[in-house]
Amino acid sequence: MRLRVSKQRISTTMLISMSDVVFLLLIFLLIASNFASQTGLPIKLPGSSTAVRQSYQTLLITYYSDDRLFLSEQPVIMSELPQKLQQQYQSSEQVVRIATESSVPVQKLINLMDIIRAAGFERIFVATGEKTEK
């Protein structure tokens, strides 16, 4: 018995399944998002049990207990801060994040927040870390 062999060209194109592509993209995005880290100056933040991570901050002010002050990683003097903030003001939706050491007195933090509000910023957040139980 003789078998018939036909040499027809396959007209359908072979595609990788869409689920495989989506799965690979998802893996890529998950791995790439782990490399996005928070930049800034090293500072030990006070702890909070109700802290919520804010990812849309635009300006970072770092305040140390020895009265060193940084605006977006640039050193600044407290008397120059209102002028520098007004130069960077764009809209009332802008967010200012304050990172301060836990040893900074509350009154100094309140004074800093008053300066920021006087420059026109309404959205001010104080950065916190996770609270460690002792």
C-alpha cells in the first residue's frame, strides 16, 4: 500500500500565544519595579504604625537635628528656604515631603512647615519609616 504524501504549504502563521507574552511582560515589570528605589540623603526616620507610602512627591526637604537643611539634596540655609521654594512652586497640587530625624524638636518641624505653607504649598507630608517594636 502506498501512502500519499502531499507537499502543501501551510498558510497559517504560527504565533506565540498571547498569554505567554503577557506573562513575560508581567515578570519583566515586576523585576524592573524592584530596582526603582527611593533616592535621597541617608536619614533615620521616626516610626509610624499607620504610615502610607506616597509615590507622587515632587520636592524633598531633609532636616537634621544639627539644623542642616537640604532641598532636593542641595544644602540650603533656613533663611534662604522661602525664596528657593517659591522658585520651585508650580501648582497647589505639588507635594512637599519632609524627612526629619526623630530627635528634631516638634517646634522646629512646625516652623519648617509654616515656611513651606507661606511659600504656597498646601500638600505637606512628613516621611516616616516602619515602627520597630522593642
